[in-house]
Amino acid sequence: MTTAIETRNLTKRYGNATAVQDVTLVIPHGELFGLFGANGAGKSTLIRMLTTLLAPTHGDARVNGFDIVQAADAVRASVGLVFSNEHSFYGRLTGRENLNFFAALQNVPRQLIRARVDELLEMFTLTRYADAMFQTYSTGMRQKLNVARALLHDPPILFLDEPTKGMDLQTADTVRALLKEEIVARQHKTVFLTTHDLYEMETLCDRIGVLAHGEMRAFGRPRDLLEQARRRTWYEIELAQPLADAAILETVRGIRAVRARDTRIEIEIDADDFSEKSLWDVIYGSGGQIRKFGPHADGLRALLRDAADDTRVV
Ligand code: ADP
């Protein structure tokens, strides 16, 4: 059994700027995966590489078992791609006519088009409006038709770039339910979506990745990441003078990581195992003087805040 998506050190540079840096991930078939990150984090670039629209600078990836460079045609046949704010539908054609047109464009065999279009209209509860002109559709109906179009050739993997962006709450919930219950649970397809929305990430996704400045900063089940974050806390210490050897702090029980820069030291602690006193002992023991000490922010939230500029608070 192949995995749905597998990348190794996938990297994209535009000139000197790195948009995606050494992303390595595995997403099994039948998973709803959410990629989280601020504007400019590299989400679209990653999706464009995985759907063959953009060639990687370095690294490689397989989608549905096919190499994105060597077997680009097979990759394209394996994926559906949905961008939000799609403007390519024809306003004066009906919903059904639009789907017929794009099905022909995507080489869906002629004799299958009618049944497939009917099936998708039904799946997305658009049958009642199938013969109304697209320009009369509401935003929610347009977005549903947009997702339906990506499924015309029945691909096993669906990519969606911010599928609920700009939607009212009810429409967003309808689209989420369709993805989770119909596309993933019932049809066992794999969904890879990008989101800005912490609520969406926690409630909808089986696993999430957090992309910041092109790098995958966290990857896992939302519950596990939150649990890790609860147990791990960053502290900031400001000293009067730099320590001669800040690495000595790594020997303190409960300290998992140390980042020292001049007189400022950040430590990551495991809350279940850490006592401040043993930290003081080591700092005073090596001649340090503490000016300030305090919690930084807990791990995941700090990570997400870094990765996102306009998130809702969990
Ligand atoms: P996101 O989808 O997370 O908003 P993008 O993948 O669109 O992020 O962009 C990642 C980075 O790459 C940004 O810094 C962006 O400015 C840069 N970038 C994207 N496309 C191009 C391009 N065609 N040429 C140069 N830089 C680009």
C-alpha cells in the first residue's frame, strides 16, 4: 500500500528567497491533513509542488505513489485541486453545464460525464439548483461547485487551499462536514487542506502540520501537540553577564533545551520534572546573576503565534 503523500527534503527557492525549506512528511491514505501557517509561510508553494504546478528546487515527493517530477501526469490524474476565490466558472452557464464543460476538459470519458456530474450535484446538495445559472449561486453554492469540480475525475487525493476562507459560519460548517463525513469517512479519500483557523485545525483535522517561514515546525495529532505543549514551557532568563558555558544548563533536571544569546537565555522545561531551585543552584554556582526570569509562552501556542498572524485563540 502506498502512502498518499510522501516528501523528502522538499525545497523551493525563488532566487535567493526560500519559500519551502526541507519539508519531510508522510501522510497515509484516508487522512484529513491540515497545514497551518501565516500568509507567506509557504503553504501554496508546497501545494503547487505536490500538484505538479511548480517544480521543486531540491528534494523529492511522491503523491499516490508517483514521483512529482518523473510521473507528473500520473500525479495530476491522482489529485483534485481547489483554490478559494475561484473565478473560472461561467456565470451564464448553469451549474450542471459548468461541470459538464470542466469534465470534458479533464478528459472524463464522454459516456461517464452525465452520471458523474449528477452524482456530484447530489453529493453537494446542488441538484435543485443544477439548472440555474451560476451567476445566481450564493457564495456557499459556488464553493461547493468548486469542490465538486475538483472531484470530477474521481481522484483519491484532494488538495484545498483555504477552503473555508471568507465563508459565513454556516457555509464553512457545511463544507467541513462534506470533507470529513463524505469525502474522507465514506469515500476514503485523502484531504490536504491549508487553514488559518485554529478551530478548524483542532476539530476537523486528523493531523496537522505547522509551517513557518517555509519550515515544518510541528507535525502530529492536534491532541498530542496540545498535550506536548501543556507539558513543555519556555522560560526566559536575563542575566547580568553572559554565562561562560550556557550548555551547563542542559544538565539541569527537567530542562529539555537551551538557547543562549549573550545575556538572554531561553530554556524549554518539562513541567512535570523541573524545579526552579536546581536551576538557580547551577546559575549561581557558575557565577551568574539573574536580572529577570519568567515564563515565555507555552510551546504550541508560541509555535502557532509564530506561524500565524491572525488566528483565533483556542
Ligand atoms: P502562503 O501560501 O503560505 O501564503 P506562499 O507559498 O504563497 O505562502 O509564499 C511563500 C513565500 O514565497 C513568500 O515569501 C512569497 O512572497 C514567496 N513567493 C511565492 N511565490 C513567489 C514567486 N512566484 N516569486 C517569488 N517569490 C514568491
